Amino acid sequence: GFVWDASDECGNKRNDDNWMQMFEELMEYKDKHGDCLVPSKYDSNSKLGSWVHTQRRENKKKRNGKNSQMTDERIYKLEEIGFVW
């Protein structure tokens, strides 16, 4: 059968479960606040604020042709919920 390999170009495994958990927390934030503009120093969930900052940084690296953990699928998911780069 088909074996799905979530390795990036360097052979490192991406932590997709962790990413999806944080994405779900972002969706909960959006439900509560009406947007995805999580402050980087968000007191209620500092991990989420840091994660959002990381998504922006990784997307910028990808756009600049550098190694990045950002994938087209992740970009699509974030943009679908109104994420602001």
C-alpha cells in the first residue's frame, strides 16, 4: 500500500499533530474574538501567540525560497479561516 511520508526536504519529520492542535486553538480564538490576530504576547494562551508569530515567519521564509516548515496545505488551511500574514 501507499506509505505517507511527512518528511521535509531535509528529512526532518514535521509535527503535524502539534500543528493541527494549535490550528484548532486558533479556530477557537477566532470564534471568541472574530479574527485570527492573536497578539504575540497573548496572556490567555502565550503558546498560541508564539505559534501565530512562527506561522508568519515560516511563510515569509517559504516565499523567499528558504527552507521552511510551512506547506501549501498549511497556507490553505490558515487562509481559509482568514489568517492575516
